Amino acid sequence: MTFFWLLFSVSLIFFLIFVVRAKPIYTFALAILLFTVNFFPFLWGVGISFFDFFPPTMKFVGFKNLIGSFSDPGLILSAKITALWAMTSMAMEILISYSIALSLYSIKKFSGLLYAIVLIPWAVPSYISVISWTSLIEGYGGDSFLSRILHVTFNLSTNVPAAFLWSAFVAAWLGIPLMTIVILSSLQTLPPHLRDLAEMEGANSFERAINVYIPQTLPIVFPYIFIIFLESFKEFSTIFLMTAGGPAIVSGFGNKSIVGATTVLGMLMYDKFSITQNYGVLGAYSVAIGVIMLLLVTVGWNYRSSKKNRNLILAIIIAHIIFDFWGIGSGFFGILPVLFYLIAFFMYEKRSKRFKKFVLIGSFFDLAYLIFSVAHSGFSGVSISAVISFIVALTIVFEGKIYISILKIPDLLWKVLKMSWLVLWSIIVFLPIWNVFVMGVSKENILPISNLLPRGLTLNNFSELFSNYNFGQAILNSIVIGVMAIAIVLVTILPATYAAVHSKRASRIGFLLLISSFFTGMHTMIPLAITFRFLGLLDTLMGVSIVIALHGSVISYFLLYPFLSGLPKNLDEAAKIDGANGFTRMVRIALPLSLPALWTIIVFVFIDSWSSFVIPLIFLNSESLYPVSMTMYNLVGQYGLTYSKWNLFGAGSVINITVILIVFLIARKSIMSGIISKNGVDD
């Protein structure tokens, strides 16, 4: 297709000129990967949105597709649902993570074991844990293990509150390990004298937690809170596996889109991809969702600025105006909070400390409107601008001053409550894992509704999985994807990171990686699938590996950069004096010394590729190419609509978890040696 290759070539040239002007030999490979997977798909979506595009036929239609997507009531409703769902999941994640971190803080006995338990959800692939949670929550038609314990029926296909809240909880459950580590890290930075002063003032353990630990750590944690909101805003796999966007709601039936109670924007985009043959329409929806994400990323990016408050106030004013005008904000009512934010902005410019009061007033009106509107109109009453403004306003206004003396809890009772909560959370962590184990060793293909004990012990499920369901080929495909992804990451990341350490101009590629990681989502994944069709990479293991490699490159870059930065400068300078060029110094000095960090990256990328579900779902059509994740999904299918082979799914889950555990155990010493050796150089 001439238009595709013309747009691809011209945009690639401009991208490379901007990105690889410094150290081009080192940054070229990563720049090509970054452009192809992250930047060009959105540009391609913009380009094809001006056409009715039924390959190979293209007909120019101007702004028709864009106007249709931006004005689609289904997209507007989906955006509102996404904002409310993301805020709900974020709130659950923050509250639970703080409660776990405060409970773990200062505990000495069993602390190592408890830390390991907290991290378990991060290590279990989401396609296992989410499906396992769904079976525990819903069971058969709402009759489940949890429903019998709580005496409440949870039918996720018909019960709107249950589907919305449980899917938000499971998404939070997956993110709690990382957030808990962030909070624990911030707690470790607290000056010791704060605790001593609080004790001298007569504050007991509970009062210190509420009035010292939380206020002192929240300012550090706040930027991560908005990152959680952004990640939740892009969520797809949890909702796809649990509810598939349902249950249906009356206001969700439209001419262009059908939206359910959990049809977030990623789910809406996937549904369009499944039923729409017109690539131009898909491109237009990609642009519309991309604009929303771009505004959110702009707000989040300003947390890094030295003028954080100024830029954040300006960002929420701009977001308010655009979202309110678009119809996904507060509408005409948005004028009131914007007025107070404008006053706060001008007061900040005049260096008046009173600007925070006006930000607080504006956020109060936003929150009041949000509560009243949702109570009156349900999902249709959600305002994205109000949600964003309230979250950002907390960051600006909060100064770490909280004092609660109404509730006093004796130290002994507080310790009992902490340990009880940690025990309960440990059960919550192990419950979905034990669930799949019971399925895997049960003779009967049935959910353990009444109890969590096997229905007759057997190991035949494991042999049947390999003999009748081609599970061996799936494992081989996953290994091939993982190996290729690791190779791509190492070839691209090591040279680019080495260049960034030695050249500030080359470090811009790191910022582009970070920005793209926030911006990407299903709205770029679908145009990327169309791009890969033209590049011959669709329905290939290489195509899947390339996408996973760039996903892993983001964290790999920021793991490797501080490691390389900490290497002794005299080694590089001595090699330079001896006549070694940059490439030689990278291969003979940086590479051997960075092996511990590279081992960590290899483990991370392999686990990421092994656990990947969304990428194979979008890019693979041939069952012979399916990795473990897709084969596992096919055993249960879309929940409630197919005959699920739960015993085989359980057996496959046990194998999956075992593989990940073995990888961790094998690589543990190599990873720890990187920490002990201090950037690869022993004392």
C-alpha cells in the first residue's frame, strides 16, 4: 500500500533525525523499535482516519470518521465509566497497600515471609489469577465459594455493582505488591527522630501510624498515585477475562457502540476491532482515545517538573476546558471550579501561598458535582475532569498535616489488628493459587463451590493437557517468544543506555520510552496490528516478541541506567587512553560489569513474555502459534459462554506457576550478586 509506506518512511526519517542525532550507532536500533511499536501506530491511526479503508480500497472522507468517533455517545459513556472504574481501583489499591505497609512496618518476626507473601500476586500471570478469582467470585451463576461464605450471590454477568467492584478489586489485587513496596520504601526514609518525638508526646503505635507515618509518606507517594490512575485507565485484561465489558446497562445501547457497566475504553476499542472492517473507523477511535490519554499523560508528566504546582494547576484547567466542552466532563458546571483554579494559578504566579485555598475550593466543587451527578445519573453523570482535578488537587493542597485523636487504640490491640490483617491478606493472596491447584488435581471438571478441597485426587489432568491439547507446543512457543524478546531487548537497550550515560543528548530516548509507556494502550495496539499486517509481522511469533521487547525495554532501561552510571569512571578513561573506541569499551568493560543487572533484565523480560496475554490475543490468529497464555484461555473461554475445562486449566496453572518459580530460583543468586557487588565491582 503506497500510502502506508509513504507515511512510514517520511515519519521514520523525521523521528530518527530528532532522536538519534547523538550517538546514532548506539541508539538507532532502539529508536527503530520505539518508532515502529509505539509512535507510528498512533500516527498511522491519524492518517487512516481520513479514509474509509477496506484493504486494499481507500476512499477519502475527510473528517467524517473523526467526527463520528468524537461524538459517539458510546465512547463518551465508556470514557466516563473508565474514569470511575480507574478511580475506584486506584482507591482500593492505595487503601489496601497502605494498610499492609503500615502493618508490616517495624514487624520483626516473620517479616521476610510476610514480604514474600505480599509479592506473590506480582509473580502469578494475570490470566491465571484473574480467571481463578472469577471462579471464586461467580462460580456457577453466582453460586460460588465466596458467595457461600459471605451469603451474597455475585453474578458478574447480570449484577452491575458486583461486576464493577469485583473487577476493580482484582485489578487492585494485582497492583498492590508494587504499591506496597513503594510505601514501605518511603517509610524507611523517615527520620528516626520523628518516631521518638511522637513517643515523647505520648502517641501510641496507632496514633503514630495515623498522624506521623501517613502524613510524612503521602507527599512521596502522590506521584505514584496518579501513575496508578493512568495504568488503571488503560486496563483491559482484567475486565476482558472477568466481565468482557458487561453487564448490560440501559444507557449503553447506542447506534454506534454498545457499552456495558465495565466497558472501559480499552474494551470498547477491542470490540470495535472485533466487529469493524473499516480500518478508517478504527483509526478515528484510536485518535479519540489517544487525545484523552494524551491529556492524562500531560497531567501526570508535570509531577516531574520543578514547577510542579504551577504546571499541575495549568494542566487541570486545560483538561477541564477540553473535557467539559467535549461532553465527558462537568459541562456548564465546570466553569465554577475552573474559575477557582484560574484564581489559584494567578495567585501562584504572584507567589501567594493562599493559592492552595482556591485549589481546595475548586476541588470541593468538583467532588460535590461528581457525587451528586453520579448519584442522580449513574455512569452518565461521571465527569473525567472532576476526577482528575480532585486527584491532582489533593497533591497540591496536602502538606502532610493530619491529626486524629478521636479514635485511640491500645498498643496491644493495634498489634493484634495488624497481625490479624496480615494473616487475612495472606489468605486472600493464596486463595486463587490454592483454587487452581485444587482444580488441577481434581478428577471432576467442576469448580470447588462448596469447599476448597479436591474432588478426588488425580494427576491425569497434566498428561491429558500435553496429549490432547498441544500444551507442549504452547510451552515451546512461549519459550521462543521469550528468547527472541530477550535478544531484542539486549541488542537495543545496552547500547542505547550506554550512550545515554555518556551523552545527555542521547538520553532523550529514555524520556521518549517513559512517555510512550504512559501513552500506549489498546488505542495504539489496534493500529499496531494493522501496521504489522503491512509489515508481514501479524500472526507471527516475531511480531509478538517485538511488542513484548519494547514493553520490557522501558523498565530495562531504567534498571540499567543507574547501574552503568555507577561504574567507576577511571576504568572507561583508562581504556580510552589505551586507544579503545566507544564500542570496544562498551563490550569489554560495560558489558561484563553489568552482567548482574542484565540477568535481572533477562529474568524480567522472560517472565513478562511468559505472562503476556493481551499481545498474543491481538496479534496471533493461528492456534499452532499460541503461547501458554492463549492455550490456557482457550481451556475456559469467555466466562459463562463456553464449556470450561476447569481441571485442565488448573493443571496448566500449576505448570505455569512452577515454571516462574524455577526461573526465580535459578536467577536468584545472579540477581543478588548484582546487589552485593555494587554495580558489578567488588570491594
